[in-house]
Amino acid sequence: MISQKNLSVLILLLITISMFTSCFKKEEPKELKACAMVMEKPNNSKDVTDEITEMVFGQIEEVITQRNDLRVIDRNRFDKVREEMQFQQTDWASSEKTADLGKALNADFICIVTIYKDSYKVEFLNVNSVQKKTCLGRYSTSFISKDVKVKDLDKLIKLDLHDL
């Protein structure tokens, strides 16, 4: 017969083991969604130099590629497919045409980045539902060193895309 002390030790041991194993439970890997990133030129693109545009886009792209739910497609592929499909500028403004382009790339999302004089807009367009979410942010440039500091990148990290 098991004594009460041995039973208490056994129960404590079982509780400890269950707590220990639950702490190291492997999280189910999230399904990676393919995302094609594109830079869209605003109407007033003369206000921002190409160098600044590339630096801001690069920092945004770096943050998006570090998300554990997205797999970023090389933007050169996007441009080549767009050329092959002979999209005109008027077609580009249409969410449906953009979604068609995303489908041609086997992408789940198109990430459209527009960079303005001191701010940026990142739009995630679901190519199947044509729904989108937008994230706005700001950036600043240093006149002395030509450094660019992109702000509000944490919004891109936290942006929930699962309901698109």
C-alpha cells in the first residue's frame, strides 16, 4: 500500500513534469504566405530623391522579411511579370488588376509601398479577396550625414494579416 507521503510526492512529481513539458511545447509553425513587395511612385515623386526612396523602402522591406508569417517574393520578379502582362499605369491603380498580377506570381499578398516627402504608406492587398490593410508611418533624414531614420516600423511587425 502507498503511504500518504509517497502519494503526495508522486502527485507533486507528476504536476512538476506536466508543467515542465508544457513550457517547452513546440508551437505549431504558422503557414507562410507569399508576399510580393512593390514600390509605387506617388504623383509628387520629385519631392523625394531616388536614394532616399530606396533607403526607406529597404528598411521597410527588412522589417517585412523578418515577419514569421510572410515569405517575400523578389520584387524583380514582380516587375518582370508586370512587363510580361503589359500592364498600363491606369490598370495599376485598379485593385483587381493588381490582384491578377499577384495571382500570376503565386502570391497571397501584394505589399505596395508608397514613399512621400516625410512619410510612407504600406498597403497589404490580399490577391484572392481584394481586401487590404494600410499602415502609415513617417521617416526623417539627416542633412549632415544623409542618414534616413524610418519610424513606426513596429506597426508593420504587429499588423495582423490573418483576417484579410
